[in-house]
Amino acid sequence: VENIIFTGNKVTKERIILRELMFSEGDTLSAEKFTKLLEQSRENLLNTSLFNFVTTNIDTSEANRSYVNVKFDFTERWYIWPWPIVEFADRNFNTWWQDNRDLSRMSYGVVLKWENFRGRKETLELTTRFGYIELYGFDYTVPYLNKKETLGLGIGASFGRTKEVPVINTNDELVYYKDDDDYVLKNINTYASLIYRGKIFNTHTMRLGYALNDFQDTLVEINPSFSVDNKSQLQYFSLSYKYKSDHRDYKPYPLKGYYFDMELAKKGFGLLDNGGLDVFYVLSTFRHYLQFNKRFYFASGINSKFSNDKDQPYFMQEAIGYGRDIVRGYEYYVVNGQNFGIFKSNLKFALMPTREYDVGFIKSDKFGKVHFAFYINAFFDLGFVENIYHDPQLNNQLENSLLIGYGLGLDFVTYYDLVFRFEYAFNKMSEQGFFLHFTAPI
């Protein structure tokens, strides 16, 4: 490798790009290995989320044909986003749509997100959210502090409040309490994290946090388990360690590779007036992606959580039905507990493999050049939640039982990490329905 040349990186510093490459100038490699490392380097650069497109060109040196010059050409993204916030109070779009599409249960505001701040892959985020759930906060991440570019730092703080919160689960659904005249929940959260990325694919993160939750007394009266020791104010420190090994070809919608992470977290150290809060848990994820041929793919994944048997406040017992921890076919339900496991699987067919399209009337290369793809898939999911404090009077039948979901879907993937999933799913109660999601299934 005689020379490595970069073009198109108008904002991104060259050292940030070099950090993702699997080879350097002066390296001597076999042709087979060089081809493999070149493609891996291109995938690494795309997975930084700094570029919409990364293309490579190889020129043989005129003086010696065993020497090559490698050229990377980049189409950078737009990095400064004043994102409008339009969020549903419910856990996902499907539950909001089912519950009469109440616009009063929406939050709105602005997130000012500056990605690739100073061209160094730093991220600065300021949030101002009004409406159903108010939130004001900031986050700042510096991925590289030292010359070796192995140590990073993250800090953040937020203040939130709301007049309505889920207070208990009944019939496997959330029951909300609302006070039109006063805020029923206020919280303050701060954190600082130390990030170590010694190798390309592995990341270690230590995070120290502080949380202060101020509840209205009525919440504890309705559900004594909402807090700990019937306290209407709960404050605690938390400490966590997370290891992540990421070998996916394209993080927003992987087709090849694998991903593994494990997080150990402790909440409550007896240093504050926290009612004896003492929660320890382990979260882990493993996902595997296989390509059978040019059109067929298979993916599977396991998510799990195991925690100690100490008393946990209600809002720390979220299991299936929150965020990405969903068994498809159960989008309208929630299952709380201290331990859970989810298995997901997908067989995919590339109905329209990735294509590129130039939008003629948009002159900016950051938006005018688009890539997109369509995939049809069949899926099968399993899930189980253990609730050692199960209360039969609440009639939550999905706790401590096997959940089964399956169905068919159509996925649309495009630039700026956008994913739209249209799925028709069935569950073990012989229920069926159409659901919309905005992240990769696995």
C-alpha cells in the first residue's frame, strides 16, 4: 500500500477516518487479504454514521505494479439537525394509534443535534421538549481524548416532568394516572461515562450516574411498589460497565456479521436517602446475521436480563413491550418482571437490493443522492418474563408464561439510517394485526 488518499471529507478530519481503516500506508498484504480488509474498512466508515456513501478506487503504481494507491471518496452527511420532536406518550406508534390517536398525548419540541462536531466525530445534543412529557437536557460525547484515540468521554444531564404516568399493570396493559393541575412525576438525571475503544470492533464503557425522582403520593397509594419503602422521593447513584463487540456490516440494518454486548449495572449504594434501593442486573444481547446467496438472508437474536431479588421500584421492572424488547404480535401488551429473555428470528428476501438514485432537483449531494432497498421477510419470536412478585389480582396472564409471535413483513431501508417496517403478526392468543416500526427487527 503506497498511498492512501481521501476526497470529499470537507468536515471530517483525516485522523478520524484513519482510525477506522484496517490497513496503513506501507503495509504489505496478499491480494486476497487486501481486498477483504478494504471492504471491511469501507463498512467501518459507513458505520460511523458520518457518511452517506463511501466508495473506493485502486490504482496500481506506474513504477512498480506490486504497489497500489488507495483512494476513498466520501459523501458526507448533513451534521447539524434541528430535529422537530413529535413523540407519542405511548410505548410505540401502534399503541398510540390503537388508543384513539389522542393528540393531547403527544410531546413536541426541538432537538438540536450536532453530529461530527468540529469534524472529530463528537456529538452535541440539546433537547427542549414540551407537551405530554416535558424534558430539558444536553448530551456531549467526545470519542477520542488521547493521541492513540482509544479513550473517550460522555457527559449529560436532564430535567423532566409530566402530569400523567403509567402507575400499574392490569390485564397486561398499562394503567395511567393523571393530574390536570399538578405534575405527578419530576426527575433529574446526570451521568458521566468513560469510553475505551482499543480495537476497531470492541468498546468498553464505564458510566456513573445520579438520579432524583420526585413522585406524587397518589402514585405510591395506588401501587405501593411504584417506589421503594413507600418513598415519594427516590434518589440514588448508579454504576454500570458495558462491553460491546460489533461486527455488523451496516448497523442500522445488518445483513452480515454478528453483535454482542453485556452490561452489568448497580443502582443504589446506600449513600443517599433511597429507601434501601439495591438493584443489580445483567443485560445481554447477541445477534447473528447470515447471507445465503445474493437475495436470501437469515438473522436471529437473543436479548436477556437477570437481576437480584431485591425490591425493585415499578419503573425499573420494564421487560417485554418497551423499546426494542418486543415479541412481535404483542405490541399492545406490556409484561413487567425482574428477569426476561427474548428470541427473534427472520428469514429475508431482497425484493429490491440496494439501489442508488439521484434526485435531480436537489443539488446538495448530502440529500440529492439516495440509496434504498426493500426486503420481505418471515419471522418467528419467543419471549418469557419472570415476575417473582406476581400478583394474581392484577390479572396479568402473560407474566411467567411463554410468548409466541410470528408473521410476515416488508422492510424499507434508506439513507440517514431510516428503516420502516410493515408487519402482519399473530400471537398465541389467536390475535392478529398490522404493525409499523421504525428500527431493524433484529
